[in-house]
Amino acid sequence: MFNATRSYPAPASLAQARSYDGQDVYTELRRIFFDKCYICETNDPHDINVEHFLSHEGNEELKYHWDNLYFACSRCNNIKSTVFNDIIDCCDPEYDAFRAIKLLPPMSPRGKSVIIAATNDHPRTLKTIELLAKVFNSNHTVNKRISSEFLRTKVFKQYNLLLDQIDSFYAPIATPDDKETSIERMKILIKRNMPYSAFIRWCILEDDTLGPLLANDMD
Ligand SMILES: [Zn+2]
């Protein structure tokens, strides 16, 4: 996961309490969440919509409250449903959404799972782990199994971009300029606005050389 910074005041259309996904809401959420689903970090504007962090279940206050509106893909929205109300709030600046959960990519494009591990025992962290396991590793229905395979392949492709740079950095014939270029490219891949940034960052943190070199660039 990644932290997002919510903007204020709330988009004007919410004051009318008629629609929670007006153009102004959608546009601002898209900007705040870097055009990504806040749960799986997929960047796909065709499949992304306004989600209620706490399910409103008819509660008008929750339905139109700016702080309760998030940006999620339809698949994560569907999996989260009304079951996962108490997960990590990535808009809470007090909570480091990225470091709370270690995420490591699949070993291959057809890898059966990703690694998801809590780094603390906060109940919200543990609930989020449960949700992420259903998102990335689910096999509870045929549809979810196939779509989670597809999702893991996309994570792997992003990871592969990183592997190319890691390989160039450590190549025995790498010049200082080559190394510098690889580092600059890795700095792009670890930015919060990039797809699957948590996976990429954790790969870097797992590396004793690259971790210290890039830790300060994890915005
Ligand atoms: Zn998603």
C-alpha cells in the first residue's frame, strides 16, 4: 500500500448530497491516489471507481463524506465489500501504510502467490493482510483465481523492470555512469505514483546495498 494526502476543502458537488462520484470528486480522487487503486495499486482508469472506505449501508453521512471516499478498482471494491471496514487508512498521515505490510512479488509471471507479511500487530494491519491475501492470492472462486493470476502477472512485469535495473547496476562491466543511470531509473520505479510501488520498494529494502542507497527516495 501507499500513503495518499487528501486535499481540502471537499469537492463542491458533495455538499448537495445527491451523488458521491461527480466529476469533481472523481478528478480529485484520481489526482490524490495517483490514478491507482489504493488497495492493489493497479493503474487502470477504465476499471477504477469511487469507493466507500466505511461501507455506508444507507448512512447518508458516510455516503457523501469526502473523508470516506477512496479510489479503488472494481475487483478490490468487490472483494472488500462490506466485510473489510477496519483496514489501514492510507490517508491517515499518522500511519505508514507502506511499511506496515511487507509485499514481495511472485517469483515468475505464473507464480502462485505473492508474499504478504505484517510488520506490526495492529488490528488494522492484520485485517489489511487478510484483504490483500484475497486480492493477490485468492483462489476462493474460479473467477477470483484467474483474476488474481492476471494481477500477479502485472506485478511481476513491474518487478521485471526493476530486475533489469538491478542487473545493470551489479553487472561486472557496469561503469560508474551505468550505475548512476540504473539508480536514477530505480528512483522512478519506487515513487508512490508508480504501479505496485510497495512491491518494488520492499525488493529494494531487502537488498543490503540498494536499500541504504535508495531509502531516502521513498517519498
Ligand atoms: Zn485494486
